Amino acid sequence: MELVPDKRFRTALLFLLLSVACSSQAQRTQIRGFFDFVTAYQNNRVDFTLGEQTLFITSELNDRFSFLGETSFRVSPQSPTGFNVAIERMVIKYNYYGNHNILVGRHHPPVNYWNDIYHRGRIFYPTVEWPLLFEADIIPKRGTGISFQGLNLGSLRFGYDLMITNGIGSGDFIDNNRFKAVTASVHIKPVQDLKIMASYYHDVISAGTVINDRPIRQQVTQDLITGSAAYFGKKFEFVVEGTSANNQTSASGNRNTLASYVYAGVRIGQRFIPYLRYDNLQYTTGEAFYVKNNTTSFAAGFRYEISYLTVVKLEYQNQNSELSGISDGLKAQLAIGF
């Protein structure tokens, strides 16, 4: 006697077959995470500090569309729960021709090498923390808008980025004035492991914009010019970056700030990298946008790569700033990926 499947069984079987057939063409999604823990000795005391937990999502929707998302969870004493959640990046990329792409969403503007490469996962940082020019908000860390990008073009592996975003002080939903921030960046990779980069950033910041709980009293026209060179070879590694920031107001005229750092490390064996970093922030008297705080800093440490996804760093830093004087401290960091 022949068994004939009923309608519900045939429907379920058909759905299963379709699912299997479609799965071979389904999007490829990866979820990665990063976390770091820091022990710091400063002012005759030891502090234990949670770093950031970052979730990093990439998905290839088809052969031309892809998605990138980056969300961080960080300690915040001002938050009722003690933590804040921040969307660092949400980007849809469309590959319209060859190595040329259009990206829309929330980006990290490619103003300098560090902001373009490292993002939030501390495991990839060559030092414990990012350079001082980030702490001082010399450059914009993120923006919402559209970007046009080209990569690995020609024998010099030329690349370009042209980004148009909401300006400084704006949100992800709406701009706080009629002006847009523009970032134009170019780079070359003339030899293996070497990247040379230059960028220009322009924005107009409206009077009343609040930056780090500090209102800007006058409209500021800001122009940033940045140069970078980075090399990470099998033996030696270095990064040199400098930014000239020009802020103009009707009352104070042009004021120029120079921010730079130099990092150098040498690999001993396969896993051990001693390194040095020097930071320098120099402001002009009468600066209307930044908080004037001339600062120099020297850091020395080592990085030990237990594995690709587990890194230990120990670092001593001595800092001399105009506002807080001389300070020094020792930090140890365990950073992982998962």
C-alpha cells in the first residue's frame, strides 16, 4: 500500500527544501567581540578598571552589498546602571564598480591613520590607550552621512575617501545647522606594510553647540590638515601623525593648534614588542574651540601577544600639561577578542 503524504506534510517538506536551497546563497554574517581590563597605579594607589566590551558585526548581504556594525558597552559613573551603550558604527557598503564603494551610515571619518584603522577594539592598539589628540577631541571621531571610497588602485595601491556627514555637535538624526562636514583623504601603500596618508577636514560649528558639556560661544569655522605615515613590518613598526587645526571666529580670528605623536616598536621573537610613544599638543592663546592645555607626554612599555586574540600590555606614562602639571602612572592591560 502506497503512503501518500498529506497537504501539511508536503508543505513542510517543500519549505524545508526551499530553505536548504536558499541557505547556499544566504548572507554570511560574523559576530566578533572585544574586551579589555586595566590595572593602573597612580597617586600612590591601585585602581582596577573595566575597559570596553565591543561587539563587531559584519555581514555580506550579496556580492555587492555588505553591512558593518560596531557597538560598545563602557563604564559610565553618570549612568544609573553604571554603563553606557554607544553605537560607534553602522555602515552599509555598496560596491558599485571594481574597488570603488559607496558607504552610508555612521562612520569613523578617515582623518588620520589611527581613527581609520583601530576603532574600539583595544586588542589591536599598539599601546594601552589611544594618543592624546583623541582625549583632547582635536579630530572628529565619528559622523553620520555618505562616503565615496576607492582602494588599492594602481601600482602604488592608491586609495581615496570623500565623506559628507552631519557636523560636529550634530546628532545621527538631524544636523544642528545647514552646513555639512567634509572629509577628503588620500593614501598610498608604495611597499608592503607601509601606508602614507593625507587628509583635509572642514566644518562649521554653530554658536551654542555643546562639546563635552561646554557650550561654544561663537560660530567656528574649522579646517584640519593631517599627515600620517605608518609601517608595521615583521621586525619594526612605527606611526607618525600630525594635525594642524585652524579654528576661525569673527571675534578672535584664526587660531592654530598643532597635535602630533610618534610611536615606535620593535618585535623581539614572535610575540614580544617593546615600544615608545611621544605626544605633543600645542595651542594658540585665544583658542575659541578647544580647551587650551599645552601638553607633552612620554610613554614606554611592552606588548606581549599570547595569541592573536589575547594580548597583555604594560606601560609607564609621564605627562606634563599646562592645567594639571606633571603626572605619571603605570598601567597593565589584558585585551581579548572572542
